Amino acid sequence: MALTADDLVDVLIACSGGEIDGLAADRESAGLAEIVLLLRHAQPMFAATVLSAWQAEDSELSPALLLELDMARTRVDYYRSVDASLTSKLPDLISISGLEIADLYPSGLTRNMIDLDYVAAVESDLWQACDQLIRHGWELETATFCYFGGSPQIMVSLTRQHEDPYQLPYGVEIATYYAAGNYGAIRPLMHLRAQWRAPAVKNILMLLYERYEQPYRARDLVDGALLFGSLRGDELAVLHDAVHTLSLGVQYCELVELTGRAGLGPLPAWPGTRWATSTLRARRLAQGAGYFLRPLAGTGRQLQRRMMTGDLGHAEEIAWDAVQRRLAVPQAISGGMLAFGLPLDCPAPQVTSAVLSRRGRLAWADTPIGRFLLTIGDFVSQEDVDELAVPDAASSPDARLSEYCRGSAGGRPMNVPVNRRA
């Protein structure tokens, strides 16, 4: 698929809405400077792609823009070396998006990449991958823990300082699952059927799941068009089957509509006569009815999601603070919420898999790479950090959170108060 700089600017306009009414109306007189300002303001993840297209078409770029483009390309090259090292030792580690999509970009065009994402086929692979990265200078940033599929699920985030301290650090995220869903009707995705693992099918599904984290961006539309263009044989039929099974038809239709509006289509339409989007909406509504059976956990899921995306309003911040005070970590995890893990500065526990525990007001996770203090919100107290950072401080837990979650289908309350904001 050929992509010109004008094509990419059209995509930028389609995704930027009212912020660029003037530019959309007067494309001919718009200079590079106006478009760069728009990229900075509205779609920074798309900047490297537009800059690389201009360079490929011999447009004159300033030294600063050339340096920015060079840094983006250097970052991708570094990630290629990290990926080669990880997958050579852990061949079952599954790459998500990232380099697989970057390889589809036309020659000369650059895809901006913030981090690498992987799914570990088994939990032991996750810890081995983390250990390998740590041995090569990476540091634990955080981890998230949740409970579905009958066991704790984990995502670990690691970072490494960039050579230029003014650049974003490098990042890697490794999880035991593909997607957490939307805390409601869209269920978590732990495994992919064999026929869904084709790179194009897998990455389109991940793109649809990411719609629950944020609206489609300009880079997403280009990614989607290139991924659809790389489908081969019966992969389109396989994709439609997966989208139907996972109730992602609404997100599929939105992606197709936006991509067409941006001039990158037409993409294959959703087979509406067979799987109507109204039917999918009804099924999702029925699946999400459990929200009303556990109102505190259900409210917590929605507020936590908005907290993670930075969308909490003033009234919601007050409600979120109240939920955190009333909802203990065991309740939260069993109700489908995430527990965020702050790595503690203490020796790694002698365990071979994640063990989630609680004692009084405290909840923590012992893992082969370290101990994490757990919270459902965006704060912890220094008192709790100090208490659990002592090597033997967690030697006598009241209970294992995984045991509680496994036996709490009814969501019985736990008398474990959540510590208030320090």
C-alpha cells in the first residue's frame, strides 16, 4: 500500500476534528509549520510518520525535525535488538503490535514506537523475560495484577533510561493475557485460538481492544489499513469470526468508517446481514448486567478506568476517593478491578510464581523478581512501603488473595480497610 505525505495529512485531519477546521478548509495554503504544530498538539504519535513521508518526497525539514526523525528511527532499531535478544531465548514469547506493524510500513516511512508489548504463553516465561531484561540494565517500573480465568493475571512494565536524558525512557510490557476488556461486557482475553494468531488477525484484534483505552488515532488508522491489506487467504473470514465471538463488531465498524473517511479505505465491511451490530450490542448489554449485581465493585471498575485514562471529573474524583476508602484490595480484585503494584526495595522472595497476600490493611504480591505493594488507586502511604520492604515483614499473611478470589463468586465483603491518602 503506497502512502504519500498528502495521504497522511488527510488522516491527520480526519482524526483531529474541530481542532483543525481552518487547516481542513485551506489545505493548499497550509505550510509544514502549521501541520507540525497540529501534530504536536493533537497527534504526537503520528509525527515521525508524517516527517518521514516529507523527507521521502524531498521536502525541506529543519535540523530539529531531522533530529526528531532520526531519534524515532534509532528507537525502532534499538527495539529490534531488544526483540531479537528476548525472542532468541524465549521463542514462545508473543509479540503484540509494535515491530510486526512497523514492518508493514512502506519503505522510507517510520512508525513511532513508545514501547514493546509481549504476551507470555505461561507465567514462568514472563518472569524469565523480566529477569533477562533486568540483567541487561532494565528496571522494574510497576506491575498490575488482576484475577480472571481462575488464576491471578499479571502485566509487568520495565523501563530503561534513554541515552539522551531528555528523551522518553525505553519501555517493555509483558503480560500473561492479551487484553483486559472494558471491565464489563467485553470480557478479558487470555488466549487466542490457533487460527487467530496470524499476525494480521492478532494485531487487528488488539487494535480493536485498544479502542476501550482511547479513541482511534491517526496512527491507528494507518496501522489498520496496512494490517487489513496484509490479510491473506481465509484470514478475513477468520477475523470476522473472531470479532463476532469477542463482541468487537461495534469497534470494527467504527474503524472501517473512520479509515474510509480518512481516504485509506475502503476496508472490508462488517458482514451485517450475518452478524448485525445491534445483535452484538444486545449481547454485550446482557454480558455487562453483572455490573448491577455488585454496585460498589462495578462503580469502582468504571472509575478506575477513567482514572487510568485521566478522564476523572471533580465529582468523579470525590467518588473515586470514597470507593478507595470503602473497597479493599481483595474485594476490588475479585470484582474485576486491577491492583497496581509498586516495586519495593527488598530481596526477591523465594517463590516461583506470583503469590498475592493480605494482612490487615496491607496487600502485596510476592514474585520471582521482587515484592510489590498493591493498591487499586494512585497513591500509597510511606508507612506501608516501609513495613513491607523489610525482608521478613510478609512472612505471616492473614490470607492469600488468590484463595479469596477463587472462592468469592458471590463477592462477599472483606473487613480489610483501604488506607487513606497519605
